[in-house]
Amino acid sequence: MRLIRFGEAGREEPGVLLPDGRRIDASGEFNDYDEGFFGLGGLESLAEWVKDGCPGGTEIPPDTRLGPPVNRPSKIVCVGKNYLDHAKEFGEGIPTEPPLFMKATTCWAGPNDEVIRPRGSEKLDYEVELAVVIGSTASYVDEIAALDCIAGYSVFCDYSERAFQKDMGGQWMKGKSADTFGPMGPCLVTADEVADPHGLRLWCKVNTEVRQNGWTGDMMFRIPFLISYISRFMTLLPGDVIATGTPSGVAMGMEIPRYLVPGDAVECGIEGLGELRQRVVALG
């Protein structure tokens, strides 16, 4: 299945994207795609509803805004330097264990929402990533059982302000957490529809120029290991998001960095999961 959320920001309703392209309102049957939904068997109930023909569901107008496909999670856990070429372009050595950082959940945004460049920003960067959405509580989970904890996958862009991240001391989350810096979507593709999450092409374009072009199979730390590893340090709750890292090609890694400026158009996509499309705007 492909789960979507639609409507005004902060007031999104749940829906589904059908194989024929129709978008169906599921709010008559389900409250939202949140921790309670995933933790209490919501995916199974939704699958039955879809199998029965979405009774009572109405078609969503095609011009309706899409929000992130999961309600704001309790945590957005990000993995740094998980692709070898990206680790090399950072110039800070190859990690022997996954570097972890958090993004504030207030960065949550829809797949086509504008990206707001913060005040004082001069080094706004992009990072296309495969997002893993947790489907059941995970604490000290074994790698063998880790895949059973996954609800599905989506496209994520880890927008970053590199000066805030690198030049101002403290943790990376300073440069990662501005409003709109965490768009995800356009849908959540359930795990049963992704045969191999390590066999997907992912890319990022800026003004139609391909900047990133990689494969999820190039991850140094794979998804079962990441879930197991992260669950040693914190309990992962249903609906939590793990951003699994980005391939090379970010602006910071260029010999002469080309950071994002207002007016730039950014497209991030993953094979079989969809695309994000954002326009960069200055904070008013």
C-alpha cells in the first residue's frame, strides 16, 4: 500500500494512493497515521479496508496539498556518513560505527512544501535519503528481527545549514532542524511492496542538474544493523523515522560549493517510492 496525508499543514487527513493513481480519503475510517495507528494494527486494518474497495472513501481532488505521509513522529534519527563516497567528500575519515544525530520534529514538512532558508543562512545544502518508518516498538532488537519492525519506506531530504552545523560549535542538529528542513513523501510505501530496500536508485537534482546519483546498496551500515544499533541507545516507537544517509554530491563536498539560494528548485527521488519537489524561499 501507499499511504498519504493531505490537506492544510498541521490539519492533514489520512488517505491512500491506489495503483490506478486515484487518491482516496480514508479519514472516515482512520484518525491519522501516527504512533497509535502503527502500534495498534492500523496497517492491517487499512489493508483490509483497501481490499474491500475503500468503502465510504471519496476521491481526493488532484490539486490538494500532500503533507508528510506520517504524522509528526516522536523522533527523527539520522545516520551520518553512511555512504563511502559521501564520507570521503566530508574529509573527516571513514566511520567505524554509525554517526547518529537528531533533527527537531518541528522541521517536518510535506513533499512539495517550500524550503525556507533561515535568517543568517549562507550555506543551505541538500541530502536525499531513504527514510525508514518504524512500525512496532523496538528496544535492543536483534538484526534478524529488525526488518519485522519496519512499517515502510519513503523519500526524505535532510536539508542542512552547513555554517550552523560546522562553524558554530555544538551538535549537528543546529544546522539540521530549521522549519521545513525535513520534507518526506510523497507517500509511505509499506514494507511488503519494497522487495529490496538496498537495491534502489536515489537522486537529487537542483534546477534540473543532477547533483546526487547513488544506490541504497552502497550503504556501509545496512538497515537491519541500523535499527538494531539505534535501538541500543533509545527505544524506537511506531511512527519514528530513521534517515539512513546520503550519497556523494552535496554542495559542501564540491571544490567550489554551490549552496542553495532562494529560487532554486530541488527534486529528490527514490526508485519506486516517488519524488519530492521543493522551491527554496527566503524567510520573510
